[in-house]
Amino acid sequence: MEDEFDDYQECFSQEGILLKEAPPSHETYIDSIGIIIIHESKKDGEDLKKFMLEWKPNDITIDSDVQYQEWAVVNTVQKRYRTLSGTIPDPHVKFRCLKINFDIIKSFKVQNKGRQLTFYDGSSEVLCSFLFQCGNCDVLVAALKTHLRIGTSKRDRQLYVIYDSDSPEYQQLNKSFAALNIKHDHSLWDFVKNIKDNSYEGSLGAFAKVTNIVFSSLDGTRYPDEITKDDLNNSITELGDEIVHSMAPSLEDGVSSAFQLPPRKEFVRCNPLTEEQWDSQLNSSGQLEDVDDIKMSIFKGGVHPSIRKEVWKFLLDYYPWSSTHSERQALVKVKRDEYYRMKLQWKSFSKQQENNFLDYAQRKSLVEKDVARTDRTLEFYAGDNNINLQTLKDILMTYVMYNFDLGYVQGMSDLLSPILWLMLDECDAFWCFVGFMDKVMSNFEIDQAGMKEQLTNLHVLLNFVDPKLANYLVEHECGNMFFCFRWLLVWFKRELSQEDVMRFWEVLWTGYPCQNFHLLVSVAILEHERNALMEEERGFTEILKYINELSGKLDISLMICKAEGIFHQINDSDYLSDSVRPILGLPVIGTNNLDSHEQSPFESPDISSTGTQPCCSVENVRISPDEIAYEDSIGSNFL
Amino acid sequence: MAKTYDYLFKLLLIGDSGVGKTCVLFRFSEDAFNTTFISTIGIDFKIRTIDLDGKKIKLQIWDTAGQERFRTITTAYYRGAMGIMLVYDITNEKSFENIKNWIRNIEENASADVEKMLLGNKCELEEKRQVSKERGEQLAVEYGIKFIETSAKASIRVEDAFFTLARDIKTKMEKKLEASNPPKGGHKLTPTEPMKKPTSWLSRCTLL
Ligand SMILES: Nc1nc2c(ncn2[C@@H]2O[C@H](COP(=O)(O)OP(=O)(O)O)[C@@H](O)[C@H]2O)c(=O)[nH]1
Ligand SMILES: [Mg+2]
């Protein structure tokens, strides 16, 4: 098979897949996480293409970029090298991959609410079995259906049978495809093979492309005439539910009942950290006694405005938490010098220098444009020739010199504005801003990898907490969570009042109760708005508008409380998988826990987690031809 | 639900940051100008329904963030756009030079037959002008698109610009509809109409 393999090309892949059962040759990889790839034969036998299933363990390919088909980087600037991306070649790859030709696979079964997929040979013996670590096998099954002749058993809708090409059912289906005249549309195949992982981003893009292809296939223009569109709608309405159900029986209710979170505890906000509390924590040399206690108090109630200015310097890593009073005095002196030295660097540029330094000049012009559009409704920044705007600009320009690689990115002025408003001191504000930027740097990087990751993580968390809503968003072209972009880029700066944003940020800066707590707050808001979001089949446009218009209407204290409750639900969940843990900075505990997740008490597991038992009984798999509900009706409905 | 319009057009505003996209859109949708405006983060849209030759046309106009780095997110919205306003600032040479890049960006991300229009904004700032009207016209000719100089602040020709673009899209669309199918009664559907049963699209794709 190794040699034959060269004649195949990859046409589909999905990541995050745990090998649960395998032939003896690959038993050592059981419980390893890897990637499933489907290959098609390169030979143009058209209808008689061959397909091959491959699974390979994870450490071979770590490519963080492939899932983001929507995020094709279009900037002209050289991408910065990222240690986590890129392919690490491994000379032993071939020996570690599990490859099975689809000639041998005769059927497959979907179990555990779509989270487990098992392949069988002609005598109904298990060939291999996989657990889908995040999400389910819907996309993979869909891809298989696109290319193989597949029917379902009437008695067991979870069992799929792969037909030989000479079976009468196949011939009939083929005819209907021919009549549709879009079977060989390669663009269609192209997007199927682009569906990556359970990354909803991938599938989202794919679905959107389908609509385009369907339009263009049917009448050759982007504007389908009404007859075509109506016909299309009718046939889809008739078929829609049936197909979805036969394809993924558990798509609707399955996800939500796959497991349940423990009940949510109610939390309330406490009083802000007061001056007395703060002072009582300082020893004679001005050192804080119990930093964790302080941080916890801040998380629970924020900081009283009277000491905010001082406390933020700690929260933003300008002052080390362990510093003494005199150390801080010395530090401020040093930092002051450093700041003004950097400021002088750009202030002393001549006009000529600037003209010869296009990169710099562009940044400067961007800063000027944004400063003029930053919080101008606040009295502090209002009016023409406002001195504070000048300071805002000076700090941002000095930051450009401090971190020239990053430069100025839109949104930064939003992050600086409340800091300067509070500090009222250019130098202090600068160093606090540096501390804030260090926390959110990845949001602003040129490849936007940080933002992509956050949006993906947000969806993973939402899927864990409210799978129905998460699924709804995917089905309504919102799985990429783009509509939360502004929330995450500037930490809700545009959604909250100045006072609220300050109270919110200081909570987030504590790092309690977990990292990325702002994502849980986002989950809390989405869940809070779930009825509105899912109302009247809202789609992408409506959802974006709705979310944008939440600006100024959020009860952030309530959302923090809810998010805290959600955190404890997740943390206490028996089913917490390793796809969620790292997002919140919780230790990854290996795959054992995942098994308990997969085999939730809500259904009887028919696969032993040890992988030594046969997957299911022979009677379950063997089916007679009259039981087969072949889905040829699908084709003819479009005729 | 009764339809209050005959057509829905999805339009897009693109161009460098600070050229006045958001202000142009605000002028068109609310007929106002506000100097305290914030910069655009991410993406948003506004709606205005206009009357054009007896047809009610709902314009859904998308406003994007201009900085290069965010193009990764903004280009995701090019899909399905039927008209694109390319905006530059007549007082900013660089924003005019960048129009070429924006056009390339459109070619890579938007549908090939999208209607385009070039807009030179801030035209009331005559004393600060860096890009002559002739250069704007010339560039438009080069790309075979229409050109208008506008001012969101002084409310100059903003209406004209959107009406012109909408009319061109309408003409093109009706021509296509006629070519493929003689007109009939009832409402027309446009590709950007919200899909009522998106799951069916999904299922459809799995079957093809
Ligand atoms: N003088 C003048 N200024 C304008 C005009 N349109 C926008 N501006 C200003 O240009 C700046 C950027 O405008 P904005 O709409 O935010 O630009 P965008 O980044 O392209 O959305 C703001 O300070 C506006 O006040 C105009 O027609 N004339
Ligand atoms: Mg804008």
C-alpha cells in the first residue's frame, strides 16, 4: 500500500481525532490524537476514483494556519515566524500512518452522538475506530457521502453501507447526478476538501461557497431568476429535514444532550477593594503581604476609584507586585528617563528624515487619524486642540518607537485612552499601556493569528456550554464568530461606558479565575442573548447587527457574575475535554477524561474505552439488502 | 412577512483608514456629519431604502476597517457584495495610490462582475487638495468604472454616488434576469437575501 499511496492526493482532512481501535500493527497509537485524511486516486478514471482513509498521529503536522481558509493573509508584509506553525517533517511518517483502502471498508457506524466513528470490513470486523475530540464526525461523513456510494440501514440509521459501483442503487444515483449536471464541478470538491477539522470556520466558508456554486451552476449568473430559485427552495424545503436527519441523526438534539454541565452557581459582585484594605496589605517597607488575596478581591469587586491609579500600576506590571516603596521610586526614575529618551528619538526627526522614512510616516499619519477619533465625546478628549489628544498621540508614537515591529494598529488608541484618563501622567500612562499591550499583543499582530485563535476558542467554549447555540451559529454562517471581533480585539472597549470598561479590565487583569476569562464573559453574553440570536432564524447579517447594537446596553457586572458561574460549571464538569482545558489555562490531563466525556451517562456506550472489546456485535452490522433505504430520492427531486 | 422592497443590494465601502468611509455612510444613511466619530473596528453596516425608477431598493451598505492588517477579516465580507465604493481622500496622495491595491484586493476576493465606483472624498478641502480631479477621472477610466468627488462633511454628491452605483447594479441585474428568463409577476429574490433554511444548503452540499 505504501507505493500505491503516491498515486493518491489528499482531498479531505479533519484534526483532533483520537484513535480508539486499530489493527495490531498500530495498537501503540491507540489513544493518540491525530488527523484523519481521505485521499483520492489521482488517476482520472472519473467515476471510478479510488479513495483511501488515513489516520496519522499529531506530532507530525502542527499547522495552525490550515484551518483558517477564511483568513487568507492578504497583507504584503512578511509574516513573522511563529514557532508553532509550519510542518515538521518526520522521516518515519510512513510507518506510523494507518492507511486503509476504501475497497476494504464496507460499512461504518456513527455512535456517541456523532463523536465516534467506526469502520468495518466485509465480514463486519472492526477495522478501526475514532473518537472526535472536539465536535463530531458530521463533516467527515458528509465528505464520504460526496464521493462514495453510501446508503443507510433502515433499522439502524447510524449504520452506513458503502456500495460497490456496479450495484443497481449506485447506477440509479449516478443517473440523477448526471441530470443535475453538477457532479463533476471541481470547485465543489475543492471546498469539500477544504473543510478542516471541526473548525467551524472551515465549514462555514465551505457552505457559503456552496451557495455560490449552486447559483452559478444553475443559471450561470450570480442572479438566479425566480423560477430557478423557487424550485431550488421547494426542493430544499422538501428534502432539507430528511437529509439532515439521515446524514446526522444527532445534529439537533444530540449535541445538547450529549452531556450536561453541573448546575450553575449564582455569584454576586463584592465591594471594590478599598484604600484601607489596600493599605493594610502594605508592610512597613511598602511591600504587599498577600498578593493573591488582593488579586482575588479585585476579581470579586474591582478597585475603588480612589486607589485605582496606584493599583493599576501593579495590575499592568509597571510596578512589580513584590516591590518595596523605595524600589518603586527608583523604578519610576529609570522608567521616566527611558520614556523621554524614546520620545526624543522620534520628536527629533527632521521633516527630511520623515520623508525618507515612509514606514514611520505612515504610522504617524495613522496615529494622528485615530487619536482624532478616540473618545472625543469624553470631556477629557473633547474639543479642538485638546492637550490630552496631543499626549495620547505622543504616547502612541513613543510606543511605535518602543515596539517598531508591531507599530501602531487600530484599536490601540482605545486601549490607551482610559489609562491616560486615569493616570493623568504621560510617562506612567505609557508604561501601563505597555503592560496592557503585553497582555493583548497577539490581537494586533500582523497575521492576526491571535484574533483567529480567540474567535476559534470562543466557539469551542460556547460549544461546550451551549452547544445548541453554538450549532445554530454554525448553521447560520456565524460559526467563525466574526461578529465578536470588536469585543475581543479591544476587550469590550466599544461596548461599555468608560467607567464600566475600567471596572471590567481590572477584573480581567487579575487573571482570576482563569486565563481568557473575557472569553467566558463573551460566552455569558451570547448565552444571555441566545433567544434573541436564534429568533426568527436570524442569519449572519442580523446577528452581526444585533451584536453591534448591544453596544452601550450590556450589564457587565451581571455578565461577570454569569461568567464566573460558567467557569465553575466548566471546571467542575466530569466531561471537561482537553480541547477546552488549555483555553482556560487548566492543566491538560490526557485522554482518560475524554473517554468519560464520550461515554456520557446519557447513553449506553457500546465501545469499550480500553479498545480490547469488539466494537459492536455482528448482528448489528450485517444487514440485508431490503433493509437499505437508499437515498436516490434526493437526486430525482432535483430533476 | 410583507416585503417592503423590490431589490436588496449589498454594497461595500473600502479604502484606506481615515478617508471618510464611515462619514460618507453616515451622511447617506442619516444625512448628518459628526466630528466626534470613532474609528471603525471590525465591520458594520447600515440600511437605507431608496426609490429608483419606481422600484424600492434596499441598500445594505457595509463599512469596513481600513488598516491593512484587518483585511483578513474584512475581505470575508466581500463575498456577495454587488457593488463596491472605492474611497480615497483627495487631500491624501497615499490613499489615492492605494486604490490600485484595493482594486487588486477586490479582484482576489469579490465576485468578478461586482459593480465598482471610485469616490474622491473630502472634496470641500480644496486648499489641501493633493489629488487633482483629473487624476481621479483618469484612474476611473483606466479601470472602466465611474468616478465622483464627494464631501461627507459638506454633503456634496454623496447621494449621487450611491444612486449611481445602485442604478448601475439594477440595470445590470435586470438585463441578466431578462436574458435568462422573461419577467414575471411576484417578487424577485436576490442572492443576498437571508437564507431561510441554511441547513438545507448544508445538506445539499453533501449530496452533490
Ligand atoms: N473635511 C472633511 N473631513 C472628513 C470628511 N469625511 C470624513 N472626514 C474626516 O476624516 C476622518 C476620518 O473619517 P472616517 O469616516 O472615520 O474615515 P474611515 O476610516 O474611512 O471610516 C474623520 O476625522 C472625519 O471627521 C469630509 O468630507 N471632509
Ligand atoms: Mg470607518
